[in-house]
Amino acid sequence: MTAPARPSAARERLLRTAAELFYAEGLHTVGVDRIVSAAGITRATFYRHFPGKTDLVVAYLRGIDDLVRAYVGGPPAGRDEAVAQLRRLTEAIAAELCRPDFRGCPFINAAAEHPDPADPVHRAVAEHRAWLAGTVTSAFRLAGHPDPEEAGRRYVMLRDGAMVAAYLGDAPAAAATLSASAQDLLAAA
């Protein structure tokens, strides 16, 4: 059996640089030339790793998705674990909202710039959101909520609203409102 290929340092540098620029300035604003220059690589190296900018954007979003999934963890084993998972996720989101460099949800931002449902970037956003909705709905079900589907929808909407409210206004208030609302949903379980 062969060992898995080690990730390319140039690819990782490209992704790290793109992530910083995309999040700070937007997907459409940042071009390949800027990323290549900031990463200190050649265009040929860029195209060796990514057929085009869209592929880089999708890789950027999938990287964030991987981090979120790793943080949330697998399906909880029972009620207490489900409640703990929802609380931990809520606390992480609330902390994210209050980061000094917070610029909104990268998935919401990407969807705003790529509204076509057939666009690979939009599809990556939709995949993440479907996973998130399914994960919180399952957790509410295990926690004993009487209507886990509705609780899951409300939670995702609260999360989305908190992301936008924090970016556009008072981040601590958005974090507090998200936390209190999530606690209300858990209290019904």
C-alpha cells in the first residue's frame, strides 16, 4: 500500500492566501494575478493545482466546510451529547461573530456573489448548508425537541441572521441574541 500524497506546499500557500483575500475583499474582487503574486508563486504553478479561479474558490469553501465539520464532530450518541453539540456550535458561532476581523459568513458571502444554483461555487455553499441543517436537525431530534425539523430550520435562520447582524451592526448583541434564541430552542426539548 502506498502512502497518501503529501499536500503540495504551493497549493497550501495558494489556498491560505486566497482564503485571506477572498474573505477580506470578496470573491469577484480578487483576481488570480493578485493571488499568485501574494502567494509568491507562478501562474503555471497556480494552474497546475487549479484549472481556474472557480476551482480555487470551491476549494476555499470546502476547506472551511471541512474545518466546521471537524469542529462539530460526528453524530452525537444520545440526548446529552446532542445538547452539548448544539451548545458548543452556538458558542463557536457567537465567538466568530465577535472576532475583530469578522466580515460575515463566507458561505453567505459566496452565495451572494454566485447566485446561480448551477454554479459550482453556489453548489458548494448549498452542500455546506444542507449538511449544517441536517446536523442541527438530527441533534434537536436526539435532544428530544417535539419538532426537530422546525427547530433545525429556526436554528439555521438564527445563525444566518446573526452572521449578517454582526457584520452590519452590533456583534456582541447578535451573539447574545443567537445564544439566547438557541437556548430557547433547546429548552423546548
